[in-house]
Amino acid sequence: MMTTTSYLFALIIYWLSAVLGCRLLYRMWFQRLSPRWAGAITGLCAGILLAPSYAATDISTLAPALITGVFNLLFAGGMDTALGPFLMLSVGAFLGVIAGLLTVRLSTSRPNQH
């Protein structure tokens, strides 16, 4: 059984690896696109990877919504149980795209410092 400290440690490691993975995706693939597309796609990836969800209705700990939704869909009751995680996943994806577009907008509006 996980303690509170180990749960938080695992959650922080997951979030840091997701952020690092999104940054690497941006630098390796998405940077070649226009800045708006690159920001939107990177934000979408971040929103999908970082969206939290409860694993079940009686559990108080969070898990990634993508993993929770897929496992609930395949192994724990079908679409009825996976609807909540997929809803959180879609909200996370939407907010990620908005954050990616805002980040690109704010970073391109600053004058270059040489």
C-alpha cells in the first residue's frame, strides 16, 4: 500500500516526466510547424498527459485520466465507468490547447532581448 509521501512522490515524478516529454516533442517535432500549430499541439499533448481523474468513485486518489479511462473502458464496466475520466481528459485537452496558444502568444509578443 502506498503512503501519502510515496503517492505524492510518484505523482510529481509522473508530472515532471510528462512536462519533459512534451518539451522534447516540441523541440524535436513540433518546432518545425508554425508557432500557433506547435503551441496548440504541444498544449494538447500536455493536457492529455496531465489531466487527472479519480480511478473509481470510491477512491480518493488521482490517476492520469488517459490511463484511468482506457482501463475502465476495457476492464471495469465499459463506457459507463469510463465516461468520467474521458470527460476530464477532454477538459484537460481543451485547457492544454488554450494554454499552449496563450504561451505562444505571450512568448512571441515580447521584444527580442539581444
